[in-house]
Amino acid sequence: MPLTAHFIGGCAIGLDARHGVISPYRRLHNYPGISIVDGSAISANLGVNPLLTITAQAERACAFWPNKGEPDPRPAVGYQRISPVAPVVPSSAPASPRLPIVAV
């Protein structure tokens, strides 16, 4: 039977190896020289062709890589969680986001 699908997921993003496979900067935990920049980093089925999502995630990961001879701008592996950014939408707007979405 012919089958077509977009197989994604498998490399959960987490703060450390206990909570995920890769860091938010797409570096493989415990293997700092390996980065994952394909569809395996997508956490849920998008319901549409994942081409643009995969491309955007890969371009973002590559944008953080230093040029040869330059210092690495990314934080060291094992960094701490950062605070969420305040929403740009006014709190009085009808569908404005409310932070925190999930209690941490």
C-alpha cells in the first residue's frame, strides 16, 4: 500500500538531558559538537506540510553558529531557563496573551 507522510518529532527540546534530547539552540545534550536541525525537533504534528517550519528552525539554529575564529554567542550547554518576554499586544486587547501560560 503506498503511503506518504511527514515524519517529524523524536528529539524533544529540553533544558538538560533529563528533560529533552536537544537544547533550544539545537545542540545535542552531552554531545556539544552535534546539532539537530531537521524535522525531528518539531514537537507536535502541524497539520500542514512542515517544510517552512523545518526551514525556519534550521535557519534560526544556523544564525547562532559563530563564524570561524569568532567566539560562540550561544550560552554554555546546561544554561538556565530565561524569563518570558512581555507580550507586545496591549493587555486590554481582546485575545491578549496572559503570562505565565503554565505555572513553572
